[in-house]
Amino acid sequence: MTPTININSFMNSFSNRLEAPVRQHLKNVYGCVSLSTVSAATGAYVHLYTDILQAGFLSTLGALGLLIALGVTPDNGKNQKLRLGYLLGFAFLSGLGLGPLLEIVISIDPSIIVTSLVATTVIFVSFSISSLLAPRGQWLYLGGTLISFSNITILLLLANIFLRSTLLYQAQLYLGLFLMCGFIVFDTQLIVEKFHMGNKDFIAHSLELFIDFFRVFRYLVEILTIKEQQNRKRKQN
């Protein structure tokens, strides 16, 4: 009985917090995020296990082109299928581009990919729910702070091109992961605010959350891979 009561209490709290139109909009957004994730996974599979396409400069250029196409094609209510195609194409090529990294990870420990995917899903769902249940607009102030720390992450990345420091690289990964968790909270509340302001473009909104999900997964893959390599070195010594 207790789990049922808790679930009902949670659903009632969720329903009371968000109006029916907002809930429907979020269903569309998270539905697109799910489709994008599947598309990205397909892209990674194509790179790893087929000879149809391989990650490279052209796939990166294609992903950028589709991202721009989605951005410059406004939602007019009649081009949703076209814009959804742009989104899924971008996700597919993003997953394809992740292929070379996943090849390295598989050679070290394939279970890292599954662990990272499960952890990413838990992180994404947890921070999304906490953001939706928080008072409206509470976390929007994070925007400036997140952007500032993002600039620091970029500077660390650029500096490490010359310094080649493992410690600096790991710091950049952990800071990046921390920032993406913040962006999940910020972007979720921002999507709700945009909807209240009349912006009902759920495809563009899902793009923001898909990028958050994708980057959290990538950071976790790299962090767990480094940890596994360090553990193996300790065992050898």
C-alpha cells in the first residue's frame, strides 16, 4: 500500500504543479528526446558494426548543417515532420560521431557504456523531475553562472592543448559533468517559461534537452574509462 500511496501522492503533486497544457507540451518534448536518443544510438551502432557510414569530417559537417537548418526553419505548425527529421538526423550524426570514442571504450571494458547510459538516464530523470517540482522560475538565475563556468571549461580545454596535463583534463571532465547537470535543471525550467510566454516549439525545446543528455553521457563515458585505466594500472603495479 505504501508504494502505491507514495506514487499517487507524487503524481498528484506533479499534476498540481503543472497545468494540463504544460504537461502535454512536456510529453511532446520528452517524446522527441527519446526518439533523438534512439536515433543517436542507431548512429553509434552504424559506426561500430556496419560499413555504411563512418564518423569523420563529413559527418560532423552534416550534423552542423542539420543543426543550422533546424534553427533557421521556424515552426509554422505545418513543417513539424521536416523539423523532426532535422532533429533526428542531427542526433543520428551525433551518435555516429561518438563511434570512435566508443570503439576505444569497448576495447577497454564494454560494460562502461551500459553503466554510463544507465547513470545518464538516472541523472537526467532525477534533475528533470526536481526542476519541474521546484517553484516556477527558481533555477533560472543559474543561467549566467552556468555560462561563466562553461567559458572556464573552454579555457581549460584550450590550455590543455598545450599543457597536455591529465589532471587538468580530468578537472575539465568533472566540471563539464557538473555544468551539464545544472543545464538540465536550467533548461527544463526555461522550457516551461518559454511555453508560458507562447513558445510551443517542442522540437526546438527537445533539442536543448537532448544535447544535455548527450553530453552527460559523453562525460560519464570518459570519466569511467579513465577510472578503469587507473584501476588496471594500480593492479599491475
